[in-house]
Amino acid sequence: MTSRGSQSHGGQVRRKAHVCAGCADLTDSGPTTRYARRALLRAAIFDSPVFDGHEHEFWAHRPPRAAAVVTGVLAEVTPQAIVVSRSDGDQFIAVSPSTVTWLGAKVSPSALRAGDPVIVRRRTQRLVSGGPAPDGAPPGHGPAASIAERIWARIGRVAGEIMEVRGRELLVDTGQHGREPERVVIAEASLRHVQVRFPRLTPGYLIDVIGTRRSDGYLLAVTPATAQPPYLAAHPPAPPPAGAYSGGPISGAAVWHQPGDERADLLGVGYAALDPETEGGSAGPGDAAHQHEPCARLPYLSLGSAVRVRNECADRAAVLPVTSCSASARQFCDRCVKCGTSPRARVADLTMAAFVELGGNLEDGCFNATLTLAG
Amino acid sequence: MVFVGGAGVLAIAREVQIPLLAVLLIGGCAAKARRALGARSIDAGIGPTGMFPFSLQRPAAIVIFVSELALGVGLLVTAGRIGVGLPAVAVRAATFVLFCTAVAALAELRSRRPDVGCGCFGDVSSTPVGWRTMTRAALLGAAALASIGVPPLHMLGSVGRFGEALAVTVAELALLAVLSPEIGELMVRLGRAEPCELRRVPVAKTLDTLWASASWRRYHRYLITTTPTDVWREGCWRFAVFPGILASRRVEVVFAIYMSGRHAPIRAGVIDIDTPPATSPSSRYSSLTVYRKSAILKNKINIASNGPG
């Protein structure tokens, strides 16, 4: 592996200008409250309730809730079930032989330990009941139970510019305001696999890896999330001409990010083209934020704007609020090849819960997606 | 060259309407199909279907598409001797009914969803519905009405008659172009200009537009301050919120400013801060529908008297 000298001065790692300069105020102002209020005010004029397409639930009144996703911390693990501790109580989820469990790799559910942060995609199924059916229900239809389809434990992801390299250890600037560079250690067994997709593990280039979060905060990378863009992070390709924007659906890749100050179960989208005039940015043409234009022509939106994201691979769609500025969607000009080859752009940077709710598998890193304004 | 009189021109004008209407209807269907294919969803289109409940949007989109396509093809098929008589009259009368329905639907859409376009020609019909779009639909309805009773079309017998037909067609197309916001949208897309969704627009410029508007003059006397408490953007629309007092109640007045064109539409709405959120989204939102009429405003926020005059 290439190892280059640190770019730090006096122990301080040099930080590049934030890719999302316009995101400076998002975490301070409470984005959840803010976007909900904006949706309400917007509806005062346009009377345009937005439905999620499944439950006809209007998300503006409260943050949208996942129907099939449970996030929390494992409280108990048995061969038959797991108990996920959440802020609103414990959730009992049955485990079946078909349940896929991921903890750095596909493992048996018995590898899970109490205290592991998990995200679970579940399905609800009526249990077969041997006794008399309650309330005149048809025989064989017992109470509903949650059965885990997939469980991801301690999963994490780091995407950004490599700042420093020491052997298998990297320091990565994710470009998000107020966040310290993330420490990534590439697992020894995965080094070759990661290097195939990220051949330039040198400062200045981009990296995007998935792995397991360790107790002291670093990410043990086990798999590449994408292929390395061939350009230096400071010199992304020029955005396409304005004529490339058709006003219709925008195709590209949908990726996911780990929650920073967001709630773990938040359903939302990180968006690459927040309005620089109103979202706290004063970036001009010379500023770094302006230099990092996303490589798809995206309409300017704000926090609280509604977008419809469609998973083309799973044929699932949902209307989601824009909840953050996505640095990775500005930095990475790459494709997703989950089902066919997507155009070169990250059109949506979903929260983990939204990614899983839309049928994505976190270890895949992306799915081919179409984004449409849903206002 | 043989020139025809006024009656002859009128007859030619009526004849021209049939292929013109057919081309517009089939062209509209093609544009809608292109959008649906791009979105991989039939109900992804904008327009009147947005007024339907979510579960009915897809069937409504299909019905509109099939109706337009059937009438477009029907107009062509019955233009000659094949459908002479009742079939031709039926198709043209149905086209007239379609455009009359469209006028009503557009008026309703403008009232209930002033932020969306008519969707008549897919993606390029994203400009909010205005008087131009409604006038165009009415004009096409009149054209359909005029086509009823036109004898079967035949090849024009002389250069003069061909010239007359061409002149009428060009004149009508020019009129339709004036009434079509899609033309401006197409020009932007074909040219180098940035669509308004992608254009950086300073907040100061948006506020200047707002302060010069009739909506501002109507509501500014109820505002506590002229400094907005929140400003945000969604595509071509920018929103600005101001705190206010209306009939001794604390309110928030929100303006939506369309950031394209010289006479950009501006909408205003009022939310009563002191009213606790309703439990049902539908009831909450049905009480905040339209704010441009003072009587409705007073009614919607439950102010019996001394509201805006």
C-alpha cells in the first residue's frame, strides 16, 4: 500500500474546505422541526399533501416512520428471536432459517451480541395457530409476528477524501461540516479486495468503504462500496451543461450514509443541490462548495422539500423529505451497477432506514434509482 | 392563382382544424408516454391527475391518455370518406367535450394546485397553469366545435387553396404558440439558458419581486416585520415566511414566488399559529386551502369579524 507523509501541521490534520458549506446551520437548527414546518407552510399555499404511496400517510405532520425497518440496540439474542431496544420500547423480532445476518460478512444470527447496534428489515406474518381462532378468524391464522428478513449489525460506512495514510489505516474527510475526519482501518483479509476497487489509496483521492464500527469509533472496512473515481477529490469533473436537465425524472445511484446528528430511524434523503442562497451558504464561484457541483443537474431544493425516490432494482418507491446536505453526492461522480448501469451521478444519499425501507441491502452500497420532485 | 372569398377561407379554416387537433392530441400522448417511460410510472405525470386521490391517479392518467389517443386517431380516421356521417360527428363532438372538460379541469387545477403545470405535453408543461393554458384549451374546444359538420377532406385542388390552408394553419399555430408556455420551456432547454430550477437567484431579487406584487400589498399591513423568518426554495419556487397579527391572533404569512418570467405568479397563504395541529391531516389541510379571497380566509381560520377587508 502506498503510504505518504501526513499533511498535518503541528499535529493538526489540514482540513479541506467543506464540500457542503451550505450545511453549516442544519444540525444547529433542528432539521426535523424545520422541514416539518416548511412542509406545513407550503401546504398552506399549494394544498398538496404528499403520500408515501403505500399507507397514504402524510409525512409532513411528523417524521415519516418506517414500516419494515427497525433500528436500535440488541438487548437479547436467542436462537429463535432477537430483542431490539429502542427509545419507544423493546421490539421482539423472530428469526427464521431464511434470515440473512450481516456482521462484516454473512454470519449466523448466533454471532450477534447484546449491545450491537442493528438495523433490521422485517416482514409481518400471521402465525399458524393450532388452537381455536380468536374472534372468529379463519383457522390457521394466529396473531401477527415480525420476522427478520435481514439483520445488519454494527454496519458503518465512510465516504470522502483520503487525508492521511499509515499502512492499512486511513484518515478520511467526509466533507460534512463540524465532523472530524473518520478513522478507517482496512481489514487485512479485505485489503486486496478493497485495492482492486480503490487502487489509489493515497491522500487526495476518494474512498468509499463499508465495514463494521468498532468500540473506539473507527471503521473496520471489509468491502468497497463502489469503485474509485479516477479524479482527485479537489478536481471533480465539470457538471453537464444545463441542457442535460430535462425537468423530468433523474436517474443515477442511490447510496446511504450513517446518521450523524440525525435519528437512527429517520427516513430522509441527503441531497446534493441545496439552495446555496437560503441554506446558510454564501459560497461564490471561488469557494470550495461551489467548485463541487454534483455531476447530475439537480434542481435546487431546501430542507423539507419532498422527493420521490424509486429503487429500480426492487421496484419500490417512496416520497421522502430532504433532511441533509450530501457531501458524498457532490464528491462522487460514479455509477451503480446493482441492476444494469446507472448514469454517473449520486442522485440520493439516503438515511440507512430509508435505504433499507426501499429494499436496498446496505452491504451493496447502492441501488439504481430515479429521483423525481414530489411537491 | 385562384383566390377564394371569405366563406371559402372559413371553410378551409374548418377543414384545417381536423388534422391540427389530431396532431396536437397524438403529440400530447407521445410526450406523456415519453415522460411515463422516463419515470417508469404511468402516474408520474403532472397535471389534473394530481387532484385525484393517490389511488385514483394512475387510472385517471390512463383514462386521459387513452381518450386523447383514441380521439386523435379517430379524427384522422374519420377525416376522409371512411367515417363520413355519424362516426365523424361523434368523434368531433367527443373532442369538443374533451376540451370543454379540460378547461374546467385546468381552472380547478389552478385553484387547488397552483404550483403544477397542466402536463398536457409531458415534461415541458411544467409551468403553472395560467390564463394562457386555459385559453388554449378553450380555443381548441372551439376548433373541435367548428370541425363538426365539415365534409370529408380531400386533396386541395389548386395552389391558391393550398396557400390559403397553409396561411390559416400557420396563423393558428402562431396563436397556439403564443398561448403555450411550453414554447418558452422548450426554448430554454434547446438553448444555453439555465432552466429556473437550476439557476441561482439571490434572495434579495426574490424579495424585490415580492415587495412589488399585489399579494404583498394585500398582506403586508398584517405583518409584524418585513424581514422574513424563513426563506427556502423548491425548484422554481421560493418561499418566504413573515410573522403577523390578524384579528388579534398570531399568524404566519407565507408567500411563494415563482422565479421565472417577468410576470411571475406569487401566491400567499396564512397559518394561524395559535390553532393546535389537527389530528387528521386531511382536515388540517382542507382548512388551509385557499387564501386569496378574504371571505375564505376569515372562514378558514375561524375569524368571525374584523378580518382583512
